[in-house]
Amino acid sequence: MKATDLKKCLSQMTNAELIDLICKLNKNSKEVQSMLDVEFGGNEAEDKLVLECKEKIEKEILGKKLSLKNAKKVISDFKKVCRNKENYAELLLYYVECGMSLIEQYGDIYEAFYTSMENTFGSFVKEINKFPDDRYYQNVSDRIENIIKTAKDYSLDLIPYEWAAEIRWRPNDEEE
């Protein structure tokens, strides 16, 4: 159903019918539950959701069975409901950190794994470059540098240094 048709149908419903519909949606969809939690619970609810997402990402990457697909789905589902883009960036960064931990534990992984880490780090860089100031970067700069160091330590071209150089607030390596 198109949004205009939906709005027309919803406008014809009573308050009680709308409440009943929203309750049914909430009961039957985790995504709707998360969206309503964030809508009505504000920053506190979103922060709690970030922690839950981090646990899921860690389980999918560092758990018994590696599933990048499931870990990425956690992030994409969160993006649909988040209000604070720093929280979205946080999950992207955390995904890459978990990937670096896996490399440190087991060494060489497979090519698609490296591609996923590289692409996610690139998405992270693009996201934080949209922020109006360097406050978030300053809070996570040590974590970014640890990712870059791990990639260098393992001789990985996985995190292209061009991505790191594109972070607006990161000093160039020549300046350090």
C-alpha cells in the first residue's frame, strides 16, 4: 500500500482502532517494537538498543559461528529506527573492531571478510564526515587508530589508508 493510501485509511479510523492497530504491529514485529521504543523512550531507549545491537554484532562475529550477514542486518535494522546518527556510526565502528579482534585471534580470514570490513569502515568514515564538528571523532579517535594499527600489524590492505585519510578531523600521517 502506498503511503498516501495508508494515510487515507488511517485518517478514517477511530483513536481506539489506531491504538489497536499499533499494538498489533508492536506485538508482531521486532522492528516496530524497536521503532516505538526509540520514539517514546528517547535517547535512553536508543542507547539501550545500541548496547543490545553491540551484543548481537559481537555474537555474530566473535561467537561460535561467524555470520557477517547477520551482523550487518543488525546494523541495517538499527539504522531504520535510530535518531542519533552517532549511534549508527558507533555500530559501524564496533563491527570493524569485532572484525579486527577476530583477525587478532585467528590470523588470516577469507577475502569476503576483508571486503566487508573495508566497506564498513568506508561507510563509517562517510557517516562521521557528515557530522558538523569533530566531537564524535575525538571520542573515538583512539579506537580508529587501533583499527589502523591492527591492519598494519597484520600487513592487511584491508583498511585502506585512503579511507582513514578521508576522515575530516584526522591529522595526516605526515603531520604526526
